[in-house]
Amino acid sequence: MDKKKEALLAQYAKSLVEVAIDHNQTQTIHDEIEALLAVMAETDLATYLRQANITKEQASKLLGFLAEPCSTELQRFLTIIGQNNREADLEAILEASLALLAQETGHYPVLVKTATPLREDQKEKLLSLAKSRFGIASGDLVESVDKTLIGGFVINAKNQVIDTSIRSQLQDLKTKLK
């Protein structure tokens, strides 16, 4: 993606985030964006919207359908996306909006990979660790199990990583022994 297009997408994201902040709807918009991105991932909708042969009417109808359950602010935003023929860029705009919302509100997803499922007290401790280590005001813990870690955990938030997994320790040891 060229710089001009990146700047354009960033401007759309900035506009949506400013509206969310001005209307005190940051959490609502955040949740709606995540839901839209999940739908796009599950249905391969982003690829469909990027097709050159999609008509303006089809794109408009699809955006209207997506906007239906959303807040008024996001409905208006999706309407503007359609009016400006930016349907193909919707996924990138929404992803940029999520990142900017996190930056503006200090609310980041905290991704935790473990070899086994965590108990509630462990989740609280890891979320607390991530908040203090990464300077996060608030966050949601998103847990995934990866048996290849063998043990330990990997925390990923705010483009930073804490990796205490046995797998990474074994890889470090292997590198040192070479």
C-alpha cells in the first residue's frame, strides 16, 4: 500500500475515532468494529468488497445490511464509506480505527497464549502484569491455548511481547549451544 492510500485510510480511521470520542461511544464503537471484523473474517466479505465487478448498488446494499445493528455513529460512517466508494478499503479502515481507538483510550487487547487453559486467578494476574509492564490503562484478556509452548505463556499487547514459554527457552538454549 502506498503512502497516499495509507494517509487516506488513516484519515477515515481518525474521523471515526473522533466521532466515537465526541459522542462518548468509544466502547460501543470498539465492540461494533470488532463484530464487523469478525463477520468479515468468517465470511470472506473483505475479498468480496475488493472485487472490481461489484456494483455500487450491491456494495451499498451490503453496507446497509452491515450497518443495521450498529450505532447511529457507525451507521453514518458506513454510509460515508459507501458514498465515497471506499468499500474495498473497509477492512483496513476498521483495523486502523481499532488501533487508533486503543491508542486514544489506553484500552488494548491483551493476547495470552498458554500450553493449558488458565484459571480465573491466573488470568487476573497476567492481565495485571500486562497492564503494568506495557503501560495499559485497561484491557481485555484474550486467551488461546497452544500446546507447542510446552509450558509458560506468551503475552502480546500494544505491539510488545513477554515470552516465558518453555519452547522459546529451549530455542534460546539451542542457539547458545551452537
